[in-house]
Amino acid sequence: MKVSIFKKKNSGYISAKESSKISRENRRTTDQMEKRLNRKNVDPSEYTTKMRDENNVVEFDNLHTYFFTDIGTVKAVDGVSFDIPKGKTVGVVGESGCGKSVTSLSLMQLVQRPQGQIVEGEIRFNGENQVYDIAKTPIQTMQSIRGNQISMIFQEPMTSLNPVFRIGNQVDEVSEYHHPEMSKEEVKKRTIEMLELVGIANPEGVYNMYPHELSGGMRQRVMIAIALTLSPKLIIADEPTTALDVTIQAQILDLLRNLKDHINSSILLITHDLGVIAEMADYVVVMYSGRVVEKGTVHEVFKNPSHPYTIGLLNSKPMVNKQVERLYSIPGRVPNPIDMPNYCYFRDRCEMCLKKCNGEYPPEYHLSDSHIVSCYRYENKEVKTDE
Ligand SMILES: Nc1ncnc2c1ncn2[C@@H]1O[C@H](COP(=O)(O)OP(=O)(O)O)[C@@H](O)[C@H]1O
Ligand code: SF4
Ligand SMILES: [Mg+2]
């Protein structure tokens, strides 16, 4: 599967000939994968499975999602495992480019195809009547899961709403597509209810408005209404407040928190902002260069941050009561995702290196049942767990 980059003698560039060779190999690989996903009438036994723990709504298990590009394979997600328990919020945090969005897009089967593909691992989703392995679910079946059982709130509501249709019609569309048996009046009633639920004061009026007539915060509320219309089991919120200004951010976060209890869904919350995680999440997953370096309950990770990268992230966050001369920034650069090292990916930036860190990538060490860290510093500090 692995495509190496062919370098011309020390030039650092690849030639057109080499690039077209990679491109041919890529096409061979991705064509096969596409063919599998595009099949119709696949026997469900091929893509249904069992949850490891029935209390989870999603289990990412050793997920690998790669992009087969003309200059080599980008290992955007490279062995990610974590669970999303029912009714809980799991925050995924890490700097830009570490694979947060690709992880969540993999769960929706929305990774840019054909070059983006899940090449290994399982994503188990505890659906209405069965457990799906999303990695193997055919496109046809996926269309009924997406929007219905899993829905997504994107970062920029203006680009997700269609500028030429009225708000009401765009919310109606979701019920119409998934519930063709509903009458026109029922659909409209549901839409108005949803607009009200997300705190829009004049839902009848907003029903007839166009996206450009609303503020950024209102548009994000509409997006949340769309995401909630079908009472999904899981809501994915990818940087839901990054494009909004600070006071509106706080309102939208409040709204999400209140709604979560109301509708009893789980939330996968993706953000580069640890403050948002601290406020919103029950569990946190810290990603670095396509892998999970630390995970645990929010309490565990904030009280006892263990991976040097997590410690760095927390130190680089401004504190209200703490006087600092300069904000700490983690020195060094993230490794190139096409050419990952075979040792700890954080080593070249780590200020706590041990001799062992020159060896292979560190395994996971358990600091408690739920608190897990991939760093050699914890090799002798492991606790016995049930697993
Ligand atoms: N369509 C694509 N083609 C090639 N590489 C991609 C594509 N989308 C994302 N990537 C790469 O995958 C990695 C992870 O990206 P992403 O998940 O978007 O990061 P973030 O953590 O900021 O959400 C990055 O190195 C990015 O360049
Ligand atoms: S394994 Fe070593 S290099 Fe990697 S984060 Fe831990 S101490 Fe640093
Ligand atoms: Mg992203």
C-alpha cells in the first residue's frame, strides 16, 4: 500500500516521470477501493459488526485514512483509536493539520475521494437497529445513515447554507428527504419547532428569510437546527465556533450544551481550543500528526496532563489569574505527513526526551482505566487495568 517518494539524486524534487508513476500506482490502489464501496445490494454481513462496549455510540479502532497524492501518500490519520460513549461529549484537540477533520470525515464517509481512503481499521457505529463498520459500509447504505443517525455542524455556516433558498426550505429539505411520508404541514411544523429550539426568537419570520439576511450566529443556529432535525444519535461539530466572534461563540456553546441534554445525543467536538474542550467535553483526545498521543476524562487530562505535547498545549494557553511574560510556544516543527519518522513523532520538539525515544514509536501506557498516554516516560508508571 505504501508509496514512497522517489527523489532525484539529492535534488529534493520528483520528476514528472516519477510523479506520473506514483499517480498510476495510486489509481490502481484507489480504483480497487472505490469499486468495493460503490457496489450495490451488498450483503449486510459484510459491513455490520458488534460493539466492543454497548454503552458506546462510536468506537474508532486503529483507523488509518490516507490520501494518495501525486507526490506520495499522506498518512493523515495513522492508527487512531478512541470511543464516544452514549450521551457524552468527546473533544478532539490538536494543532492544525493533525488529522482532526479527516478523522470525523472518515466517520461520515466524506473524505475527499478517490484519493482519500480508509485503508485500515474499523469505525463501529451503534446505529438504530444494527452496528455498522463505517469503513466497509457501501455508499448507498451510508446515505441513509448520514444526516439521519449522524449529522455534522461545519465551521462556516455561510458556505454550508445555500444562498438562493429560504431558510425554511433548507430545514424542510432534511425531513422531506429522510421522511417522505410526512405531509407538507408536518414538515413545516417540525422546522418551526427546531428553529425555536435553537433559540431563534422569530421562527415564522426567519422561515421566509434568505441566509444573507441573518447574522453569523443566527446562521450557525440554523445549521444546528438542520443537524438536530432528525434527532441523530451523534452530532459532529467541527470547529463550530471558530468563525464567530467571542460573545456569539459563548452563546453557541451554551446552546450546544443545553441541547445535548435535551435530545440525548453524543457529540464529537473538534477544536484547536482547549478552553472550549474544558467547558464542553466529558472526555478529551489529544492528536498529534495523525495519531492519538493522550486521551482521558477532561478532569484527568487537565489535572494531570502527561504527554509532553499536552503539557505544551496547556502551557501555551493564556490563564486569567496567571501573570506570564510571554506565552509559551512549543518549539520546532511538525513532521512532514508524507515522510513520517519511525520514532516518536514528537521527538524533534520534545524537551523531555529519554534515550529510549530514539527507538520505535512508543506504545500506549495506562495511567488509569480511562487515562492513556503514548510516551516512554510512563513506561514504569503503568497501573493495572481490567483490560
Ligand atoms: N484532500 C486532501 N488531499 C491531500 N491531503 C489532505 C487532504 N485533506 C487533508 N489532507 C491532509 O491531511 C492532514 C490532516 O488534515 P485535517 O484533518 O484537515 O487537519 P485538522 O486537524 O486541521 O482538521 C493534513 O496534513 C492535510 O494536509
Ligand atoms: S516518547 Fe520521548 S520523545 Fe516522545 S513525547 Fe515521550 S519523552 Fe518525548
Ligand atoms: Mg480541521
